[in-house]
Amino acid sequence: MPSYKYRAINATGKKVEGILEAESSSQVAKMIGSDLSIVSIIPMGSGGTISEGFNIGSSLSIFKPKVSLKDLSLYARQLAVLLKATPLINALSTLTSQLETPYLKKITREVQSDVSKGLFLSAALSRQKDVFSPFFIKVVKSGEATGKLTDSLERLALFLEKEVKLRSKIKSALTYPIIVVSAALIMVIGLTTFVIPGFAALLIEVGVALPLPTKIVMAFSKTLTTYWYIVVVFITVASYLLRRYLRTESGRKSKDRLMLKLFLVGPLFKKSIYSQFARTLSLLLEGGTTLIDALKVLQEVIGNAVYEEDIKNLRLELERGKTFKNVLSRSGLYPPMFLGLVGSGEESGALSEVLKKVADFYDDEIEYTISSITAAIEPIMLIFLGGMIAFLVLTMFLPLFSLMGGLH
């Protein structure tokens, strides 16, 4: 009988390795059971070639299509509906035929194949970590543990749908200033590249004394038109170095810290984090996950390095026996309203329900903040755009005024 080397992770996050004799890798998965999250099962004597064994997430590729949050919300919703009428294998088969995204259809076939070999749905989904987040998998796993997989999927679908709406609102609030700034940059580059050089040559021919603003704009125009290749190389290298820096831990923290302090939109980002924090914890706690385990999942999906580090510290403090409200208040990252509601939920034993209300409250706050940003940003953008146009026009007309004065 062949031997298989397996790697797994237990409930505390500790890595577990061992060797088992079995007829196939799927039989090994059954022998391991649901207490461990399987990472890989590799046949002994295969030289450790992952492609010959059973390895989670081994097919990652930068060219692999991305699955949107909207697709995942629909995925969870459809699977929940199908599970009400048919067993899991049949539900996955039907879901595969209904899906419109080719990549997600392929992934679901692989999930169906793994489930048919004896894996739990959560274990099968965990083999597709480039598609399903730790949060998604954890909610499914809690549903399996409580025997309420359909309910968990419905709650997950509702969560993802709200997340999609939230992101859409934030995106729409940021689209207008981005478009205006982009249009202003294109206009400036167009004027300095095509209009100002000809105008400057005419002024130099006439022998007009140029004021300082005109000299500055003309110098910028000459640099842009004569040394454009240096500008392109500089921008390319700077973008590359910036991207590399932002991939580092310190770079991510610096960027995320800056995002939270930005004028107007900083409060919006903070409120979206409060909403995600509360709603994610609420859903995980409702499914039977402990607070410490829920925070571990939240740390992986919160999407902000500042709060990731804080959540890690929260978990350590909670493990030392401190209350949730106290450890939250020490970080200084959460507003009094948030702390007060969490404290009341913790004391009453209804933390999950209170967190859900906190998330709803901040969802409403986000809508109000977006309306405020939209109202404030329109005049700011008009002033910015008008000021830029006025400066460029003035730099061209000042020499003409000087010339007209000389003629008189």
C-alpha cells in the first residue's frame, strides 16, 4: 500500500505533518478528518513533486483571471438556494452549469471533484485560495460544524452583497475628483506641449521681457518637449520603485496610514473599516467561531496594514484574559461610539447582534459622508481647475500687456 506525506494546520494555527498508508490521497484526506485543515498530501517517493500530489493553491498564476466580489456574492447565494433542494454534490453540479464566468465554472468543477472524493466543502474551497478568502472558507466551515451550511451561505451572500454596495459607493465618491484631476493634467500637458512653445518663440522674436511666471512655464514646456524621454524614464523608474516600496511591510503601513489621514476621504476610509470590522466579526461569531479565531480571520481580510497590526495585538491581549472593550480602547483607533456599543454587547452577551447594528450604523454614516464629500469636492475641484487655467492664461497674457505698454 502506498504511503503519503501530509501537511495540515490545526485549530490553533499550528502546522502538523505526518505519513499515512492509504490507497489514494482522497482516502488520506478522509483519515485526517475535519479537525485539521489540509495543506498538502504528497505521495512518498514522488521526489516531492507537488504536481503529482494533492496541494492546495499550487496552480496560482499572475495570468489567472480574478473573480469579483459580486461574482462571489452571487456564488454563495446560488449555492445556498440549491442546497435547500438538493444534496451538495448535485448542487455544485447544477451551479457549474449556471455560472457564466468561465474561470469560476472551472474552479467549481474542481471543488465538486474534491467533494466527491470525500473532502468537506470548506477543505475543497481552501484549495482555491486565490478565489475564496480565509473569511469565505471560515464561514463555510462554521456552517458545516453546526450543520447549518445553507444558513451560513445565505448570511455570507448578504454580507458580500453589502460589501459590494459599500465599495461601489466609495468608488463613485472618488471617481469625480480623479476624472477632474486627470482632465486638468491632460490640459496642462497639451498647452505646454503644443501651444506655449509657439507662443514663446514669438515673444522671444519680438524681444519682450518675460515675467517670472512666464519663464517658469516656458522652462517647464521646454523640458517637457525637449527632454520628454528623460521625463518618461524618470516617471517609469519612480513608479517601479514606488510599487516595490508599497509591496514591503513598511510601505503598506505608510500608504494605509496616509489613506486614513487624507483630507475629506480619510474619515470615509475609517468608517468603511469600522463597518467591515463589525460586520465580519458579527457573521463569524454568529456562526459559532470564537472571538479570538474570528479576529485572526479578520486580520487577514481587513485590507489595511495599520488595523492588521492592531487586530494582531487585540488577539494577544484577549488571550491574556482582558475584555474586548478594554483592548479596543487602548489602541486609540476606534471612536467612543464604537467602543460604547461593543462594550454593551459584550456585557449583555449579545456581541454578535450589537456588532451587526454597529455595521448598519456605519453603513448609514458612510452614505452621509459620501454626500458631504460630493457637496464639498465640487467647488474645490472647480477652484482647482479654474486656478490652473487662470495661471496658464495669465502667463501668456502678461508679456502681451508688457508689449502693449511699451508700444504706448
